[in-house]
Amino acid sequence: MMLQKHIKLIFVVLFILAPIIVSATNLRGRIEGFNQYYKSTYPLAGVTVDLYFQGPGGWQQIGRYITGSDGMYYFQNLYQGYYSLQINGRQNYPITVLNVPYQDLPPIMITY
Amino acid sequence: MDKQIIAVVFSFALYVFYVLLPMIPSIVIYKLFPDTKVSATGFMANLNFKTTGAFAAYVVTVFLGFFLVKNTHQLIAQISNPVWTLKTKVELLNLDGTQFQNNKFLETLVVTIDPKLQRVNGDSVILSLPGSKKNWETTQLRFEIPRFGYKLMDIGEISENSDIDAYELIIKAKEAIQIRADEQLLRKYSGGSGEVLTPDNSNGPKLIN
């Protein structure tokens, strides 16, 4: 009887603490293009950003975002760990997602 | 022949078959079992009907054929609303008119269409969607207000709670798509401090292109 009470208490505590212990991260970054013709940098629209996570069966695509006019991309509810961003299916960028509510990655520069 | 003309011909042929084909079983019934009393009563399209004899067999066959014809009509409607594919090359020219060779430059090309594929009128949005129904689950729409919030949905998800007119090819969502303010979008982007991410293709997912 006492044991059951303790188990219930543990479950209640874990339920309350769960969002604190395992918090999801909202990730964002920007794709910038360096235009060699005009020697200027500006946000790149229409870039396909694929997010991959290395699972037991290898790399698995878990998200896709196509940048808007501000060049920004967003991925929500990610867990802490190692991921890879693939830009237009041509270039991989390894990243580390931290255990913070919001994370801004440094921009990705594409020279053309 | 134009696809729209084909669709009209198919539509007409379908109607003729729909009216004439059910006559076959009713004639067969009339010939083989002239004395059998067949009757059908029911309620169809707000009309009560009561029929007997070979005509009853005809009515039943027409009624059963309705569902088959409905699906076929949807397929014909899709023929009359084809999606065109435009294939063209794009060239870049320098200020002096000479050709500027840089294919990476072209990757940043943005093509817009007028009238736009999307029309916004107050809180109503009308979108022209490419492709057929089989692509609904993989066609993703992003409703975004820059620096406020966004909502990602695939067409299949939207269609679950919509009135679908398969003949006119219209999906009319019953509920509004809600774009919630996102705290992250309201915060200033802190990633632009001179540092940039470094590419590394040696260890990562397989490249697509």
C-alpha cells in the first residue's frame, strides 16, 4: 500500500519535472548569399534546408524548410544532439542542438 | 485533340453509357423472367419512387451505377484541368551584353507568376494548387507572416476537415488556419555576428544533387 503511494508520488514528480528535464529546442538560422558580381551579401530566398538526424538506421530526414525572402529557416521541438543541415541537397553542415528553448545558428554563406 | 474537348467527349460518352447500359440487365430480366414480379420502392433525391417490372431492375442498376459514374466523372474532370509544364533556359548577360557564365548564380533565380497562385482578400486565402490528389500528402504549404509566425500543413491535412468538390477541384476548408505568434520570430536573430557555419560533406547524409 505504502509502495503504491510512493510510486504514484514518483510519477507525479516526474510528470511535473519532465518538461524541465527534456526540453525541446526551437532552432533557426539564416541562409545568406554572397554575390560575387556585386560583392554584396543578402538573404537568400527559395533555398531548401533539410534537417537530418543520425538514428540507428543511419541519417534520417526529420524536417524541411524553404527559406522566404528573409533567408530564415526554422525547425521546432528538437532534442539536444548532433544533426546535419543539407542545403539544396548539395552541401552538409554539421550542427549541435543545445538544451535551450531557443537557439540561433550562425548564418550559412553561399557564394555564387 | 485538346484535353478539354476530350473531357467533354468522355463526359458525354459516360452519360450515354450510364443511361443505356442498365437497360441490358432489365431487358435480360424481361426476356428470361417475364412473369416474375420485380418491384422497387425508395427515396432518392427528395423523391419517393415506386416501380415494378423490368423498369424496377433498370432503376436499381442505375442507382448502383451512380457511385461508379461519380468516381469516373472526377477522373474526367481532372483531364479538363491539366497542369502545364513550362521548360525553358535562362541566360544571364553582363552590362555590355556579353554572356555571363555562372550556373551557381542561377540557383538564386526566383520566378513569380501573375496572376499569382495565391490571392489574399481580407482573411480569405485562395490558392491554386499544382498536381493531383495523390500528391496531397507530400505537398506542404507554409502560411507565414514574416517576423510574426507561421503554420506548416500538407494539403492532405487541410482536406481532412474540408468540403471537397472533386468535379470543380475545389477544397474549401471548414476551419480557419491559425497562425500563432511565435516567440522566436519576435526575438531578434542573434546569429549574425560575423561567424558562419562551415560545410562538411565528409560525414553526413547522402547528398541529393
